[in-house]
Amino acid sequence: MTAGDFCAEEKSTRRLGGTFCVLTGIVFFATALAFFLLPPEQLDFTPRSGFFMSVAANPTGLELTFLGSMIGALLAVGAVMAVSGHMRRTNEVLIRWSSTLAIIAYAVSALRNATDLIQIPDLAARYVQADSSTRTAIDAIGLASIDPSMVLQSLLLGVWFLAVNFLALRTGALPRSLACLGLIFGIGSLLTLPFLLFNLQFLTLVVTALGLIVINPVWFIGTGIVLRRASR
């Protein structure tokens, strides 16, 4: 392979990676917006009568949220790989390690949402038709979701966002404003654990809303544009 062929292949890879990033941002924005437009009974995701009754009566919004989150997570795996390739010269070991954590996080997210998409509407339909003792048992058992509070996902993604954007800020691999935005999202992701431990529900909702609807999509779309420009 000649130097010209290698350069053309690298540009093509960056272009495809940038497309993954842009699509990831768009899907995450649409999904987050759909989630926060769900009925109030479904927002807290607590396995109780009001939640199941609401899902059984109107499952479409929640199903679209699960589907969008699954698709977004799968696209995000490609986006992480693209960003890893773009950043690999800044600190290869740190980038590879943190990118592996991010891929694990998005894989867990895709699996969780695929499982919830199938199980939760079905469980809600069964709950409505069940007698009182069965409903009590379902309330006690709860939802059998993988990483239901998204603590694992938030921690792993927090590490990746901090690592990538700290290196980007130091080396100029991404625009300064974009790197600062990524650092904010990384810090917010890591704060999810103490917020949950201390039951700070309002702060959790505010940070999650800002992160998922604004910061995360803007960062992915902006990074995708940077990668696509680098491919010219």
C-alpha cells in the first residue's frame, strides 16, 4: 500500500467515523427528548402500580425510547472507535483503555434497552390482568433490568469523556469549546453515583436532562463535524 493509498483510507475512515458521531448525536437527542415527554408516571421508572398502569395504557412512547436508546448505543460504539482513532496519538494507552470502558458501557446500554423493550410492556400488560397478590409480588420483585439506574454506564462513560476531552484540551485535537463541553458531561456522569446514593432526585433529573438533551448530542455532532472536516 502506497502512502497515497494509506492517506485516502485514513480520510475515508475519518469520514465514516464522523458520520457515526453525527448520527449518534441526532439519535440521542431525539431519544432523550422523547423520554422527557413521557407521562409523569413513567418518568421515574419505579415498578409500582402507577407505572405499570400507565405503560399498559400507553406503551408506545416508552417503546420508542427503548428502541432509540438501543440504536443510539450501537451507533455510539462506532463513534467511540472513530474518536479513539482520531485521538490515538495523544496518549495511546489511556485512549485505548478508556475507549474500551466506553464500548462496554454502550454495549450494556444496548442490551438493557433491547431487553426492556421486550419485557417491560409485556410485564405491564400482565400486571393489569393479574390479581392483587400477583401485583404485590411484581411490585416486590421490581424490574429485572441490567444496570437499571445506569450507574455502571454513567461511571464508565464519565471516565471516557474525561480522558478524551482532557487530552483534547491539552493537545488541541478538538476545539476548546467542544472539549470543555465533553469535560462537563464527564463530570456530570460521575456525579450520578453520589446523587443516587444521597437520593438527590431533583439534581439527578436536572443533570440528566441537561446532559442527555443538550450536552451529549452537541458533543457527538460537533465531534463528528470535526472528524468529517479532517477527512477533506
